[in-house]
Amino acid sequence: MQQASSAAPQLSYRGVLVIRLDHADAFRTV
């Protein structure tokens, strides 16, 4: 977790959050 945050904090935060939100949103959108 620390390595990813150090390498790409924005990508990690946005990637993990966006991916998780995308999955939940996909279910609600469908």
C-alpha cells in the first residue's frame, strides 16, 4: 500500500476509489 502510494498517490487513490465506485455504479446503472 505504501509503495503504490509513493509511486502514484493520485493513481492509487483515484484508481482504487474509481474502480470500486465504478463497480458499484455499474450495478446501480444496470
